[in-house]
Amino acid sequence: MPNLRANLARAAVLAVAALHTAHGFYVPGVRPHEFEPGEDVPMKVNALTSIHTQLPKDYYRLPFCRPTGGPKMASENLGEFLTGNKIQNSPYSLNMLREVYCQVLCQVTLSKVEAHTLGTHIKYGYHNNWIIDNLPGASVGLTGSGQHQTHYAGGFPIGFIAQDTKETFVYNHVNIILEYHNPEGKEGHRVVGFAVEPMSIAHRYSGGYTWDGESSEGFSKPLDACVTNQHMDRGLISAFQKVAADETIIFTYDVTWKYSETAWASRWDVYLSEDHMVPAQVHWYSITNSILVVLFLSLLVVSILVRNLRRDIAGYEAMAALTDEEKEEEAEESGWKLVHADVFRPPSSSPMLYCISIGSGAQIGVCGFVTIFCSAVGFLSPARRGSLMTATLVFYMLCGCLAGYVSSRLYKSFRGRQWQMCTLLTATAYPGLCFLTFIFFNTILAFFRSTASVPFLDLVIVAAMWCCISIPLVFLGAYFGYKEEAITFPTVTSTIARAVPEPSFFMKPIVGISLAGMVPFAAAYVELFFIMTSLWMDQFYYVFGFTLVVYIILLITCAEVTVLLCYYQLCAENHRWWWFSFFASGSTAAYTFVYSFFWFRSLEASKMLITYMLYFGYMFLICTAMLLVTGAVGALTSLWFLRKIFGSIKVD
């Protein structure tokens, strides 16, 4: 118990330290850029996104203004491609400290197909995602009471649908609001803030002028809704721009520069905290809830196990001192010692699959811990798009040697003979399931022309990383695992298995498995809500310090619950604990998957089948990984526990 409290205290200190270091972080590999007055400030556009469809689309698939010479791709890393990012240049011209007033960008006349496509994307709630100096554009809008409100994640909508007439309107004017800061000792200016206020304006040229969309004259002609040297205001709008066939849309923009005291190193703070929209107290409540759960469970485990085990061991030692006649009188005694000749018998069903599951769970669990830890200390952040995905892939591959080592050690202790098959399946079972699922969805997404469809070259890179790095590392770990001595057990396994008596209802393994996952899930469900929101709603997630502590608490809770239930199963003379311990703690994943069904309503998903397939398909993979991790923790902890208690008694 003191060790547990010490570990929790250290974890809490680490979380607080991580939060403080992430408050204003300087991300390694990202350098500030000083812009001279009048210098070009490039603006890029990312893929259009919608939480209702989960299908990111190419920005230039819609009838928006295109840059001269056509759009050009920005350099992207593997993680950005895998997460559906597609960053390209834009036609918007921005210069440091140069104000722009109602500048005409281009004119588009919608065809019937373009009007339908644009209207459909507005209906599905697609958002623009613009980027300036690696900062995503925040969205400035109005609340129901008419107050300005800024959202820093998810971009800004491309249009809206009128509540009364159900007509579709496009946002064809944007007020681009940029904040800059003058660093000490530097001559240039740094961009520290970027927001976009979209508006829908039915632009018409003054004096009845008609533009062909190409001549240079149209870029300087005055528009009815615009006031000279005055930024556009919603009060000047007389009519919104409809989306309909043969409708002519004039795209315009304003640029406003504002000085800010925000330093470049802390410019991401407002994005990550969403301007404190979610109070920090919520996350503190989450971690407090988790700590209380694990402390209560620890006290329960200590009070039950320590007391009962001391009594049991004392009783068994007392029996060992009895004469043969006295032992015969006590023969009717029951308890976990009676199964000593069967408790370490290999699983009767699928022992190889058991080893594969434990090895894969160890690999994913350590990969998750390292990834969350690196995120908590600031090495992985939203400022480096795709870095989290890339790091996860790299860490997962490197942990392949651990998967091979763990599965081979267990399989050798089970005296398995097909070690090559065990190692190969450890290297290919779960990653193969993920890769095949990803290929299946990638093919479907290609038909939908979604940017989430990964290019063929990147698929080859991922496959090469798996085949040339991950699989060899698993075999390397298995090589060292098989060279080690087999795991020794404190008791000798009998030739004939002991019959398991019929248990009472509450001692049935299925009942224990069904209830065991409830406690770990309760310890993590609050933080799970924010993780799901970040994953499926395009929100930034940054409190990895809290996540690290909750992750550790989740694993501790799984271990304690499983040990307690295994003890009672042995007391009921059920020696089949291998798979029971795995599924008891692994049932946390089942609760998470069921929770995902209820949370799915928050997306207000479209009626497209692909949306349901993507959500539940990837949630199934996530929950499978969670099953492997929590199951491995429960099984390995139970193995350690049983070796300890059976090693502490004298067995004839």
C-alpha cells in the first residue's frame, strides 16, 4: 500500500509538471519566422472537414477561387497523409501590417452540378481549415444573443442553411484577423494569432457594372455592400449570397492586423485551452475521480486479500504440522491450495492464441505509455501536424521486440512446439487486422474522393515499415525469449486435470468477467469523453499529463480487480484462470465499445453508410487494442500473484 501511494504521488507530480511545461511550449523543430513590414504572409488551405460525415474533402473540389497556376501541395509527412490532411496554397494575398478592405478575389458562376455539390457540403456542415504560419484559423461567429464568440478548433463553416426558408447560403466574404508580436531584439514581426469571421453577402457592383471574371478592371471596381477604407461589418449586409444554379458569386476578403502581447512561444495556448471553454477543474475532477476509485479498490484488495491470505497460509502451515490421522480428519477443507496441482496447467483452449494476445497487449501498452509520455512533456503537439500518428507508428514498431519476447516466454512455459507460427502470428495478427481494415476503408474513401484516402506510395511505406522493421523485431524478441529459461512454477502440475465443481451464480466466470470491467471504466470515463471529442470532432487535445495519470490508474485498477476475482475463483476450486484473467480486465474494452454507441449520437451523423462504417470500424480496432492491453495487464499480474502465493506455502 505505501508503494502504491508513492507511485500515485509520483504520477500526480509528473502530470502537474507536464501541464506546466505544456502551458507555453517551444516545440522542437518549429522555429519562429520574423516577417518584415510588407512581406508576403502565405496562407494555406487544408482539407474540408465535417464531423457529421467523417469524410474530409479536397478544398478545391468545391467552386472556390483558385491560385494563379493552380493549387500546389505543401510538403507533408506520413502522419499528415494518414490523418487526411491535404495542405495546399491559396489565392489570398496577405502582407505583414498591410490592411485590406473588401478586396475582390474572384467571381464564380455556378453550374447546376457545382450548385448541388456546394449545397450538399453546406448541408453536411463542412468547415474550412486555413493555416497561416502553422496556425489554424479560429472561427469568429455570433451567439444567439448577438455576442461575438471565437472557436479555435474545427475551422469555420463554408455556409449555412436558413432556419425558416431552408435556403442554402455560402460564406463568400471573410474578415481575416491577424495578431502580431514584436519580439525583443528582433526587427521583424511574428504572427501570434489568426482568426476568420465568415460572412455571406450578395455582392453587386456599383452602377450596374457586370464583370466577366477575368479582366483586371473588376478587381478595383466598387461593390455596393463595401465602404471605402472600412472593414466589412455585418450591419452593412442587405442580402445573403444564395447557392443556386447560374448564380454569380463574388468572393471578397478583408485583412485586419492587431498588435498582441502574446509571445510566439505561447501562441498555441488559446487554441489548446479553447480559450478556457472547458475549465481545468473538469480534468481535475476526472483525475480525482480516478484516484478515488483506485484508492478505494486498493483498500478493498488489501483488506480482503492480505487478511484472507494470511489466514489461509497460516491454516495451511498448521495443517502441514499435523499427523496423518489429523490430516485425514481435515481432508474436507476447501480453498485455493486444493488446486495447486492444476493452477499452472496451460490453458486447455488456444494456448498459442493466449500467448499472442498477451504479447500484442504488452506491445500496444508500452507503445501507448511512451507516446502519451512524449506528448505530456511537449515533444508531440498539434503544432506539428501528423507527429502523433507518426510517433505512434514508430513506437509501435520498436516495441515489436517486446511482443516477441513476452509471447515466446509464455509459449515456452506452455511447452508449445510451433514457436515459428506463434511468433509469426504475434507479428501479424493485430497489425494485420488493422492494415486490412485500413486498406478496405481506404478503397471506399477513394471512391468518395476523400482526402482521407491515403496515396498508394504511402501505403507502400507503411507496409514496408511493417514487413521490414516490425516483423523482424518481433522475431528478434522471440529469439531472445526462447533462449531464456522457461518460466518456473512453484508447484508441479498433475497428469490428470482436476474437475471444476459447479459454481454458484455469482462465482460463474462469465458473471465476473461481465462485472470486472465496470470499475476500470468508471476510473477513466470522464477523460475518455474528451479523448473521443478530440478524435471524432476535430478538437485539440492537449492535457496529456492528465491522460498519462489516468492511463496508469486504469492499468492499476485492471490489475487489482483481476487479482481479486482470480483469488475468489481459486477459492471456488476453479483452476482455469488464464483466459478468465485476460477477459476479466479486458472487459473494460467492452464497456468502452458500448459507451461509443451512446456517444455516437453527439456527432449527429449523416445518413451515409460510410460514416457508420468508419466510426464503428475504427472504434472496434481501438477497443480491440484496449482489450489486448488491459487483458495483458490483468493476466500478467495474476500470473505474478499466483506464483507468489503458491510459492509461499509448502506443497507435498
